[in-house]
Amino acid sequence: MKIPKELVNGFIIVVGIGIYFLIMELLGLADIYLLRLFNVLFIFYGTHKTLKENFAQGNTTLVSNSVAALFTALVGVVLSIIALIIYSYVRGGEAYIASLSKTFLFGGQPSVMTYSISLLFEGIVSAVIVTFMLMLYWDTRYTSDKHGAES
């Protein structure tokens, strides 16, 4: 049974984000919220990889590639949030979340689930934006009337 490339690339996103955050934690940089914004690069990488593989296989349909790209990004985001929840409870639950940057999304004492749900919404928005940006990039590679193809 062959695993779909969207799931494989979504898992690559999770592994990349996980390693990135573990390195930040080891270096004592986990509380710097600006460094957390770079996790979007892993979403770009995995989603771009899906589109590149689709294009190499001859799949140039804009709609199906958009769905594949969004699915890849969402798989990465959802699995990353699940990993965060597990990691948070392993590290102490609410106490661990309280140790994270207070300027990132919240001002009070969020629970693990509140923090995770907020990050899930942020991740979904990031997935949509990344998909949109990559589809604009890859759009020039698809044949359509607007790119000089004959009807």
C-alpha cells in the first residue's frame, strides 16, 4: 500500500517543526515568540514538495493541486498541534504552557487545550495563506487560456 504524498509531506512538516522547536528549547530560545513564526517555512517546504511532485507526475490541474496542497498543509498543522498537546502534558501540562511566552496570543493563564486550539486556528490560517501563495507561484506553470494556450 502506497501512502499518499500529501500525508508523507504533512508528516515531513511535523518532523521539521518538531525538530525546530526542540532545538529552540535546548538553546533556551523557546520563549522568543518571533522565532516561532519561522515554523511557517516548514509548511512552505512540505506544501511546495507536494506541488512539485504533482507537477513532475503531469498533474497540472489547478483545482486538484490546490486541494492537495491545502490537505498537505492541514495534515502538518493538525499533527503538529497533536504533538504539541502530547509534549505539553509530558513537560508538565499547564505549568509548561505558562512557561511559554506570555506575549504570544494570550495575556492570562491559558490551559493546554485553549493554547492548542488557538494555535490550531492560527495554523489553519497559515495553511490557507501558504497554499494560496504557492498556487500563485505554481499557477504560471499550468496551461490555461490566460497563459497563451489555444482554446
